[in-house]
Amino acid sequence: MAYRGPKAKVARSLDLAVTPKTQKILERRKFPPGQHGMGRKRSAGVYKQQLVEKQRLKFTYNISEAQLAKTYQEANRRDGSSGDNLMILLETRLDSLVYRSGFARTIFAARQYVAHGHFMVNGRRSYSPNHIIKSNDLIAVREKSKNHPQIKEALDGAPEAPIYLAVSKDKFEAKLVNIPLRDQIPVKLNEQLVVEFYSK
């Protein structure tokens, strides 16, 4: 199950802002939560670094431990770098691309909108946030959902989409032009630590 608890505490613990609200909180309180949060930081061991990076990746894409482990297994099975494959598989999930396209202000909202059936993939309604989108697939807001106030608000204030997405705000559509390269994915994490965590 994806994370549904308080996001600010996790964001401070992992030093990771995934929503506009958590970004503001991290700017004001640049230390971990708890009474010892402002104490002297100790250098983390290798295992701790790997564990924290795995948690950061889970929180970034709002997926469960089981989903991340399953995605790693698929990434490891494919040819090429397991770390690159892992990031590409996570980035091409439907909820991730709904977020990147600007149809939702956060990855958490994107997951909810998809689960509620507000989006179609190649003309077919999808309720699956973990649906893997392929090159040239078309993501579109359902006709009945084009007046959804949160989707319209998010789209109006959306930043420029990544290079691998072609977004038409007028048509409420986004197309995956090509499978992204790792350096095109706007996620600043060391996925190699996650690979090391799972490969033990």
C-alpha cells in the first residue's frame, strides 16, 4: 500500500520534499523530527545509506515496499544497468507521468486521480497507477473529468514537462514521446545504493 500518513515528518526524516508544502517545511526546519533532531549528525554506515536511499525512492514515487521490490526484480531481469532500468520503470508508471505532465500537483494526488478513473490510456479508461506506459502511448483526461477543479488548477500552474513528454494543455493530453534516459529523469537520488540494498 502507498504511504497515506503525515508527509512532513517523513520528508524531514529523509530530507526529501515531494510536495510544495513539504518543500516549505524543509526550508523552515532543516533538521530531522524528534527531540534529538537538532543534535550532532553521525556519519551513516553503508547499510544505513542504502536503506535511506531506498526509503527516499519509495517516498518519491509513492509506492509500497512490495511494489518497489517487484520493480527491482523486473529491472534486474532486463538488459543494461539495473539502476537505470529501475528508474525508467518507476518513471513510466501512469501515476508518475500524470504528475510529470502537470495533471496533478503531487505524486500522491496523481495516484488518487488515476485510481478514481479520471484518465485514459490510448482511449481506454485506466484505474491502475502502476500501469507501465510505453513509447507513443497517449494519456488523456476523461471528457467528464476535464472540469475537475484540482486537475484544472494543477494544469494551469504546471511547470514545463520533461523532454520525453509532449503535453497539450488545451486537449488535456500527454504523449510519451520516448522512453526517458536516466539523466532526463528529474529525480536526484543515487539509485545504485538501492540496487546494492536489494542485491545482498
